[in-house]
Amino acid sequence: MAYIWPKDVLEAVEAGELPPVEAFKLLREMDSHAVTPGPEAAGAQQRIEEILRELDNLIGLDKVKKLVREIYAFIEIQKYRQKERLVTEPLVLHMIFKGNPGTGKTTVARIMGKVFREMGVLARGHLIEVERADLVGEYIGHTAQKTREQLKRAYGGILFIDEAYSLARGGEKDFGKEAIDCMVK
């Protein structure tokens, strides 16, 4: 099927007739024919492509690379939908990175922060890496304070909680659940 208008492409994605990555390519092609992007937009696109090449240089992680591109395409499609005043999905980009030590979880999170910054999803795109000890306090009320401090540091970027499962592992007198409750709030 020939797609003439961006709205047609977005409706095809919504109907499941077109994968998001293909839709993004079509929208980009339509956009390049309609209006030549200014130097700022072209520069951002070049920086995103550089960052994605950095991801491609990582060994293995084929599923992760594909997923990062799908997230990128999803965000771009949501931007086009918003521009066309169509219904958009909320951007909820919470993620769990699972894998053995040394498999690139933190590296991929840093790369995603850069991509999200260039796309305008995050203001700064920096990564704050914390562990249980950075979030959980020693006494009542201390955990919420420590957790809020880390959340403030990560504002506009990514909060990367190393071994996050350890927050829920403690017993009845453990303050890990308080840290989780503070983050959810």
C-alpha cells in the first residue's frame, strides 16, 4: 500500500499493518521531501546515528540493539502523532536490564541516555548509578531522604539501580521497601 500522508502511516501502525521501524523510515522519508530540516535538527540526527553506531560496536546484544531501535522509532512516531494532533501513547520508559556481570547493562543504559537526550526525551541524559547502600538508610526516615536525594540527582537523566532486586530482599525491619515506595511515589 502507498502511504501519502503521515496520518496514513500512523494509522497503519495503529492497525498493525506496518511495523514501527518501517513506519519511522517512511515518516523520515516523507519529512525529508516536505521540508529540509534546519541545521539543528540535522545535527541532532547525526548525533543520534553516531550514538547508535556506538551501540552497534558492542559485541553481541543483537536483541538489545533491535529493541533500542524500536524504542527510538516508537518515540519518533509518537512525536509525529502529536504533531498531527492524533492520540499518543504516554512515554513510560522504565526498564529492567538483566544479565550476568560484564554483559554491558550499564553501557547500554548510558547509550540510551544519550539517545534520549538527543531526541529531547531527557533534558540532560546523564546516568546516575546507585546501589542499595545509596538508597537505604540505617534508621527510620533516613531511607526516604537518601532515595529522594538520588532521584533529584538523576532528574533529567537515568537512575540506574545496580542489583535493584536487593531492595525487596530484606526482612520485616529492612528499609528497602521504603526506598521502593519512595521511588514509586
